[in-house]
Amino acid sequence: MDLLPNIDPFRQRYNELEEQLSDPIVFKDAVLASELSRDHGRVKGIIEAFEEIKGLEEQLEESEGLLSDEEFAEAAQEEIDSLEPRIKKLKENLLVAMLPPDPDVGRNTIIEIRAGAGGDEASLFAADLFRMYCKYSENKNWSLECLSQSHSESGGFKEVVFMIKGEDTWSKLKFESGVHRVQRVPVTEASGRIHTSTATVAVLPEAREVEVHIDQSDLEISVCRASGPGGQGVNTTDSAVQILHKPSGLTVYCADERSQLKNKGKAMTVLRSRLFKMKQAEEREKYAQDRREQVGTGDRSERIRTYNFPQSRITDHRINYTSHALNESLLGDLDHLFNALYGEDLKLRLENLSHDKEG
């Protein structure tokens, strides 16, 4: 019989959360109260699952003790056959629940798409990816807000930045960071040759102001007149905003709104999330030296997926997953991909958990 994992740290955490949530001051901070309540529910569920398994294992032990009694042996075997798979499944679920939670779960998600190699075709592909995520968001009843966009003369995007709001956005979209590659015959290609183009995708959790302190003296803010595709004017006021964060060298440009104030607000949202992502990456680097990587590093230089139009094929290279539902995927049917990525990531995290226990 497999030994149950150590539950003591979770009992200790549960007691800490009970004490914190009994303090009325905590509820003056709605975000903190929500996070503590969510963690309380998670830890409580783990302890209850542990107790359920423990009770079932006691029943199993009793039934095994009756196998030598002819009068009860048949009923005991039936009980054992019923309990064993149930306990196994509950243990698997418990191990998953005991994995360290993703600290970004519950946040809104910012996605940045930039045209890569391939000229006009790359910008058209960037627009295809944007529409794909728009369709997926619609399917999930999420809301999407465009924060910044720069059109190409071909009607695609040199760059587009947008925020997706809704339940579970981060959990679903966090694996999308990296280089997306398309193989197809461009509309401008007269000879019918297949071209390869790329677009980079960066996925950022929305950062709250309290998590990233930005000193106003570190910012260089400039305003200018916004322009549309081909350079034509969008409006006649200096409403576009560009913010340079001098310590990091990060630059954010936003011209989506007619209001300079609104553009500055959107630009600050993107800047804050980029700085938060940098901070997270630095912290992860401290702990990831000797560990197996999870699915996707989030590195923009990592080629993660190929969209092959002649074969109607979509392939995720990180997990060797291939589907011939390319058209459906581009229309927002992405759960087959995301479920496969989540499954592989979960497997690796459980392996890491086992290695940690052995160590």
C-alpha cells in the first residue's frame, strides 16, 4: 500500500489561514481577502481528501483481514475490488492538489504579438493569431481589450498588444509564449511557392500596482500624433503616448485611444506587467538550475508551434503534439491543444514533486 504524503504542512497552513481570515482588517483589502479565501478553500480540500483516503484505507485493511474467513471472503473481495481503484484515483487527485499553485492563477492576461521573419506575410500571420485568440476568447465568454496596435501596409499587424479578462485566462493561455511559425503560399506569391514566416507571442500576467513599484523619475514620457496604416493620421491631437522605463530600457507605445490620459493608463498597464514578468523570470532562475523544465520556458526565441496550411496541420514542438484541425484551431477551437499542454506540464510537475521527495 502506497504511503500517503505528509499532510502536516497543510494543517499548519490551514491554521495560519484560519487566524488571518478571522482578522477583520484583512477584509479591508479585497484582493488580499480573495487570495486568502481561495488558498483556504484549496488547503481545506486537500486535508478533507487526505482524511477520506485515510478512512478508505482503514476499510480496505479490514476487508483484507476478512479474506481468510470463508464466511466473509467473497464479500470482502468485492469490497476490496471496489475500494482499490477508488483509493488510487483519490491519491492521484490529492497529489495534483498538493502541487504548488501557480501564483498567477486568477489574473487577467496580456498577450503581445509581433511580426517576425517573413515581411508582409509575417504581419498577416500576426493578424491571424490575433483573430484566433479573439475567437477563443469569444468561445470562453471572456472580454478582450486592445491596448496597443501597429498596422502594416498589407493590413496585418507589426505589433498588437491586448488584455483578456475572464475566469481561468492565465491557466489556459500561459503556454502560448514563444515563436509561432506558419508555412503556406502567401497571397502575393504568384508562383505558388510555400513560404515560412514567423510571429512571436509573449504572454504576461497582469500586474497590480502594489506588486511593481515604478518610480516616476525613472520614466521618460513623450507624446505625439497617432498614425494609422501607411502613415495616415488617426486624429489631429497629440494623444499617442510612449513611455521609456530608463532602468530596464523597456519602451511601451500606445495610441489606441483619442485620450492621452487613457493611452498613458494603458501603456502603464503594459509596462507594469512586463516589469512583473522580468521580476518573475529572475526569481525562477534562482530555483530552476537543477530542475527539469516545465512545458515551455516562455522564452520568445523558443519555436513552439508550426501552422502548416498545405497539410492542414498544427504541431506543437514542445510536446510532439500534432493535429490536422488547423482551420478549426484558427477559428478558436484551441482546447485540444491547451489540454494536451496542461497534461504534459502536469506530468512533469508530478515527476518533479517525486524527485523532490526522493531528495
